[in-house]
Amino acid sequence: MVYFEGCPGCAIDRRKAESTGIPYKSFFHIWMITLVSCLPISSLYPFLYFMIRDFHIAKTVEDIGFYAGFVGASYMFGRALTSILWGMLADRFGRKPVIVVGIFTGLVFNTLFGLSVHYWMAIATRFLLGSFNGLLGPIRAYVVEVCRPEHQAIGLSLVSTAWAMGLIIGPAIGGYLAQPTEKYPKLFPTKTIFERFPYFLSSLCISVFYFIILLSCVWLPETLHSHKYKSTEDQSNESLIQQLADSEDFDEQKNSSSTNKSILKNWPLMSSIILFCIVSFDDMAYTEIFPLWVESERRLGGLSLSSDDVGQVLAITGATILLYQTFVYPHIVKLLGPIITTRIMTIFSMALLITYPFIAHLLEPWLSIVLNIASMIKANCIVFMGTKAPTCIILSRGANGILTFGHCNFCGAHLDIQAISRFPRRCDIMKRIVEKHL
């Protein structure tokens, strides 16, 4: 194996070669970064109904949901516009700068959202918060690059679990800490900043968490390779790759003039992307509609619950996700396989949603029991559907999908050649290159 002095990526590869164990410290750091990055996504939903009401922009109670939808969508709209750009920046300048920028801007704009006193200020801060949060792609690339091939599945599972936990813990924080002067008058008396900004406390707690993680990023190592020159051996390997790419085994890719065309023709990859889009749509729609539904008045078909009640339901749901991912999920996958189980969970999730209108007719204590059970089942279905989409056997990718240094996820071989965007996605070719490389 060839290592280049001064290259942070080669330093990580050397460390992985010397240590064969699971990098627990790196995984824990990645887990915390992922968790804090997704806390603001859904922390506003338990109190969004009351926040829109206090803005006095909705003329009737029925219009509150309409205006709440724009505030919730502004974050994801910003992410949709900039996610690819952040991936490209992570591939060019490194994972660590993008992660640090995402955490710092999250701290700033999440705090400003809690200080919002006007409807358009809330939309603007949420949009900017989403636009500068480009962590999900780079953090997935980072977790693959920081560990050995046999531990990549664990690392990616931790990212998915932290993401799901953040989407549940965030609403719990928002539900318990919104309007503190009304809920906890002894701790937060009137005529204080928390009376003027009743939704600032939850944002402040998350921002403090952001600040702690931002300080911890000082010890976050870079994983992107940065080689100032190419050795003769590297040039020989690139020549071999060019010959293999033009061989008769890859006629379909030989005529492709750009990486985008080959990606669009890769149906397993595109089907995974489409499936993930559908699951994400279902996840975010449910995450936003659920609090609005349970907090609406009974005469409108809601449950007339408070933000405290919503926070409690989602906190219990978050705990079950952790238990499910740890103890139940591996056995189900081993028994049925990921694709069959994903299909079962999808059908079961759709059937469960049909029962929600009937929950509104229940009374206590059955209402709380059934609501918690339905929320737990639905959340775990979404987590499974989102984390087990079919994937292609390819090299470890950069943050925007361009192939970089990495491992063959099938045979585990390592390739130390820079930015091979035309590299064929075939394990047998990978083996031939590695044999030549060694």
C-alpha cells in the first residue's frame, strides 16, 4: 500500500491498517454530529401550531395548518437547493470544513428562529438553516472513510439511527420546553425573555448542544485524500483502469461521455434514490401533520392535546426506535432479508395510516394507549424503510457520489487511486486492479 506524506486521507488509511478494531470514538463522534444536525428539523412541530397562532397571520383556526406548512417546508426546500453543492464542496475541500460550517450555521440560524417574532422571519431563518445544513451526504461519506470495510455497515447504521433518533428527540425537546412561562412559572417567571419569546428555550437548548459539538470538531480528523503528485505506480494503475473501462465487458459504459449519464442508466441506483425520495416524503409529511392533527380541536377532527402531550408521545417513540434498531431489526433482516421486509413494512405502514381517523373517536385512557402504539409502529416502519433501500455494489463514494479512494463493498479490497469517475462497478475488475496494484 502506498501512503503519501502530509495527506490526511492516507493518515486515516494507515491508522485503519494498523488497528483492526471498531473505531468506537469516531463512531460516537459521528453519531453525535448526526444527532445534533437533525434536531432542529422537527423540533418546531409540537409548538408550530401555537407559534402560527401567536403570529396572528391566520385569519381562522382552520388556516393555521396552511401557514404552518410553509414554515415546515422552508427548511427542506433550502436543503433541496444546496445538498448537491455541499457534496461537491466536501469532495473538493474536505469533509471537516463542510461539517464545521454546517454546525456553526445551524447554531446561528436555529437560535434566530427561536427569537422569531414575525411569520416571515420564521420562514427566512428556517430556509437558511436548511440551506447551510449539508451534513447528511458528507457525514455518510465520512463514516465510510473512517473505518475498515467490515465495519462500514455498523457505521452507516449508526448514522441512520442517530438521524431517526434526532427526528424524534427534537419534537420532544420542542414539546416540553415551548412556552415555559406558562408551563413552569416558578422556574421561568413572567417579564423575562422567555415571555417575550415563548419558543426560544427549546431552540436555545439545541443551540447549546450545537456549540458543544462545534468545540469537539477541533479533534475531528480529515479523511479526504490530498496528493500533491502522482507516482509512477499510480499512473500505471490509471492506465490499466482506462484499458479495462474500454474493454468489451463494458460496452454500455464505453460510450458514456459523463458521469451523470452512467448514473442515470444505473437502474439499481436510481431505483434506490426514487425509493428513498418516496420514503422521505412519507416521513416528513407524517412528522409535520401528526402534531398539527393531535393539537387541533376535537370539532376539527383533532385530539385537542397540548405540546407537552406531543413531546411525551414522541419521546416514548424515540426510545422504542433505539430498542428496535438494537434488538429486533437484526433478527428480522436475517430471517426475511432487507427487500422482503421493506415491502412488508411499507404495506403495514399504509394500512396503519388508514386507522388514524378512528383514533379521534377514542377517549382516555384508550386514546393515549392507542396513540402511543400507533406512533411507535409508524416511526419504526419509516426507519426501516429509509435505512434498507436496495444499494449497489460500488466503491466508497465521495459526498456527491463521485468515486474516490475506497474499498470494494463486496470483496473488501482497497484501491489507492485518485478520483476514478469512470471506474466500472464490477467486483471482478476490482480484483484485477488490486492484484496489479499490489
